Amino acid sequence: MTRVKISLFIMALLVVTSFFSGVYINSGCEKLLNRINAVQELSSQGDTADAINCAQLFSREWSKFRKTASAMVKSDKLSEIDRISARIIPLIKEQSDEVSADLKELEALLNALKNGEMPSLRSIF
């Protein structure tokens, strides 16, 4: 009977941990998506200085979020976002046309990360 209680406690702990990690990932991705939208708006308006400042804020927020998220998510999902986010500031400085494409790709990857970590019975068990 003791083994059953311990097993149920461990299962409940896993479910609760999975739920809260999913909520953390979703809220963090939502904040980052809002920052990407701001960068995209500023870049499309031609406001390079503000777009660079906003992109630097995104970079700092992403670095902070990545440290915690790397314990909860496979690193291959995060490394692609790292690769693209490192290109954003130089592309804005060059006023390249690729900025909007990279921002859209970054947005799609963050949405995929957000939707992939949505807690459900299938992802928990």
C-alpha cells in the first residue's frame, strides 16, 4: 500500500510540474511574441533606432527566458530561435529586407514552442 501511495504522489507531482512548466513556457512565449511584433512595427515604419532598442530588449528577455526554458524544453527547439534572434539586430542595422522574413520565422518558431508545450493529458502521460 505504501508503494501505491508513493507512486500516486510521484504521478501527481509530475502532472503538477508539467502543468506549471507549460504555463511558464506559454506566458514567456507570449511576452516574446509581443516584443517581436513591436520590433516588426518599428522596423516597417523605418524607425531604426527604436527597432534596435526593442530588438536588444528582446535579446535580453530571450536570454533570461532561455536559461529557465532549457530545463523544460529540448535544446534543438531553442537553438533555432537562438540562431535567428542573433541575426535580427545586424539585419536592422543594415536595413535589410530580410528582417521581416526572419521576424516572421522567429514568430512561427515561438508559436510552435508555445503550442507544443501546451499541457494536455497526451503530453503529460
